[in-house]
Amino acid sequence: MELPHLGEHCQEPTCKILDFLPFRCDSCKKIYCKDHFHYTQHSCDQTGLKIKDFQVPLCPLCNQPVPYKRNELPDVAMSAHIDRDCNSDPAEERRKIFTNKCFLKGCKHKELIPFNCNKCKKNYCLRHRHETDHDCDTIVTETSRPSSSRSNDINSKRLIFFQKQEKKPQASQKAPIQPSSMTDNQALEYAIQQSLKESQKKSSGKNEALTEDEQLALALAESEREYNQQRSNSDSQKESCLLI
């Protein structure tokens, strides 16, 4: 090595790495690297550790103490406090801007702009925005199941509605008007309606293969025949009146 006098080796028995910026434990006074300088990471066995004063850091924005666990870094707890619990104006403004929460379960990260997946249409953070990172296939199958069940419920309700409509009694039809009290135009209209009804009954039993044009032609022919018959009857009645 060109500069063997620079740095010191970590005194953790399982490490022994050469660290150019080592840390000295203020309890056991030994040298450790960046991975073993914490009290719990090098199993500090000095009696001073038991009575050591663990100070809780204060939030620089709201001046509130931020508790953290022994095996947790205070910077991580401070960042989580500012993101979720801090009541200061800068923290609240930051939370208003970062409103796009990641949809992945367990992830509480928020982004400034949304990252919507093209497949499942959910919003994710930068770390979980790819389909493989948020298990997109599972989310798509879970969201598609309720839609199919809803469609089945709609179809079943629709079937029940039509069954109820079929069971309802039909409204009473109006009493037919007698042809004797009609004018010529009313009699023609009545004859057309009656002929259409009769043609529909006949076509349903015998002429099911007829088209709509053929059925209409038959109805017009029948109505014309009945109209001519009624007109001839009225002419004969007039002639009898003249003879008298």
C-alpha cells in the first residue's frame, strides 16, 4: 500500500476492515467502521452503556422530541416524523405538495407527480412504478373479480324484473266501437285494425315464414275487402230507402 499509515482497522472480530474515516465508541473507546460504530452493532459490553444517556432528538421545524428505537437510526425517525406527524407550516406545505401516495401495501412514500400504471391504473412511487415491482398481475386479477360478480348480479336482477313483468296481468282492453255508429273514415280505420289483428293471429300459426312486407300486403287487402263490403251494404240500404 502507498499510504499504510492512513486509516485504522475495525476492531469488530468479524470485520477487521480498513476504514479511512473510522469511528471511536465513546463507551468502550474502541475503533469501528461505519457499519459497526453503533452500540448495538458491535455488542458494546461496557458498564457505561447501561447508564448512558440516550438523548431524543428534537425536530428542527416544530421543536418536538422525536422518539426512536435503540436499533434504529435517529435520522430515519426524524424523516418519518417530518413526513407524517410534524405540525409546522413547512412540513404541512410539503405534505400538501406530495399527495400522490404509493398504492403498494406497506409503502408510505409520496411523490410530487403521479405515476399511474398503464395496466392496473394505480398510482405508485418511483421505486414501485414498474409492473414487476408492484406485482401488477395480481392486482389486475383482484380488481377484475368484483366487476364480474357485479355483472352477474345485474343480470340476475334483470332476469327477475322480466319474470315479474310477465306475471303481471294485462290491462283491460277498451270495449270495441260498434261499426254502425262510425263514419266512413272511422269504419275504415276500425277495419284496418281488425284485419291487422286477424292477420297477426293467422300468420303466427300458419305463415310464420312471411316477411313484414307480405304481412302488410295481406292486411291491406283484407281491410279493403271489408271496407268494400261495408260500403255495398250502406248503398243497398240507401236504395231501399229511396224505393219506399
